[in-house]
Amino acid sequence: MLSRTADHLFWMSRYLERAENLARLLDVTWQYTLVPLSDEAQRQQWNAVLVLNSLEVPFTAKYAEVNGDSVLRFMVRDEGNLSSIYACLRMARENAHAVRGTITNEMWETINTAWLELREQSYEQLVVNEPGEFFEWVKARVSLLRGVTSGTMLRDEAFDFIGLGALLERADNTARLLDVKYYVLKSSDDGTSDFYAWGALLRAVSAFEAYRRTFRSSIQPERVAELLILNGNMPRSLAFCLEGLVKTLRRVANDQSTETLRQAGRLYATLRYGRIEDFLQEGLHEFLTDFMKHIYALGDRISRDFLVV
């Protein structure tokens, strides 16, 4: 496969995954701030969205105050914010357009239709009346494309590079979300709101029901971390993502990618044979920070080995 084609497919997938992850995060943040909270607690929740996406500086350059309206405007449809849902879907569509001959007609129609629907609506039309409906729309469109891709695309290298992009983006998002939220929530448990806070974190990665089925107990921070890091059956866990990355890298391997596969396998082995007790004892923040560094390095190596640089 031409490296330029692989590059477009890889980034199309990453941008779509990123848009869905943002919708999940904004949705659970919005829902959580509907419960009685102090003004400072509300600000902290919305500021966490910016911290999670490393957007504090560009946000403060445009908005004077961190609150629900300003963060939603910035993260949903601010055309100048390249990490907004609007920008992610636009760039996903642009990458898909560049490889229309490689993806199926059904995939193109799904991406293009979603972009056209979004482009025609203002922020007020999208969010002000009922933010939850918009976030569900984003999640549904990305899930629809995921299903269309699975149901119509040949299992070849093009399919594999789409998978690589999604798994890398998902692993990074889960690690960031857990890193930012874990200690904030753990240190602020007050017995009443902790259930809603931890439930919101699990719902952000569609893991609330999975937690109940796995542990059959009240929500505990250590078990949340275990589920999202080590459970290989949870589609958004770090272990699940790394297992998929290793398998996919084996399928697309070339003469340059031996070291990339080795590093991915080593990171996966840490998760497969690790224990949550050890990670917590050493420091979860330190573990997740190190994990994210390895994910960034893997993304760079994949770009050098396979894609246009």
C-alpha cells in the first residue's frame, strides 16, 4: 500500500475516534454538573476537560472564564480549535475524501453525510437546547461508521491501518481520562456524590455495565482502574487496545517495523502480566504518564515505518 494512502486512513480513523471520545467526555461532564455542586466544583469539572486535552492555553486566549457554556463552545464547534468535535469530523472527512478509491462507498457516504449535517448547524442549534442529544448523535454516527467499515471493507492493509489509528487514539484517551480523573475523584469522595462521579467516569468509556458484571459490587476506585487498565475483554481498556495493536502490527509488518513491534509487545506484556496492586503502589499517575509516553513513541514509530512523514 502507498504510504500516503495509509496515512490518510490512519488519521481518518484517529480523528473519528477522537470526536467520539470528546462527545463521551463532554456528555458525562455535562450530566454530572446537573447534580448540585458548588461553583468551584463546577469549574473544576469543566477545567478537567481542558486539562485532559492539553488545551488550557488556547482556551484562555479566547475565553475569560471556565464554565459549561464556554468549554462547550470551545470543544464542540469552535472552528479555530483543531481539537473540537467540529474540526475532528472535518479532518476525518478530508482524509476520507483523499482515499475515496480505497474505502467503500458506504463508508464515504456515512462520513460525508455526518459532516454535512454538522456543518449546517450553529452551536446554538447543536447544543444549547439539549446537549445530550448532540453527543448521542456524534457517538451514533461514529458507531455507524465503525459498523459499516466492519461490514463492507475487505480485510486488507487498508482495514488494518484504520484499526491502528482507532486503537492508538483510544488507548491514549483512556489513559488520559483515568490519569486526570482518578486522583481528583479519589481525593474528593464525600459518600454522596462519589457514586455519580465514578459512574460518570465509567460511562465515559461505556464501562458502567461492564463494571457491574465483572465485580458485582459498589464502585471502588481501585477496581475502576483495574477494569480500564488490565481487563482484556473491555473494548476501551489499555490491555484490549495494546493486544489489538500488536496483532495488527504483525499483519502489516515490513523491513523497518521490527523495533516498533517489539516495543508494542513489551508494553502489552506489562499490561498482560501486571497487577493493579503493583501499579497503585508505585503510583498510578507515574504508570499512566509512562504509558502515554510509550503510546506517543509508538505513534511516531508507526509514522516513520509506514506513513508519510
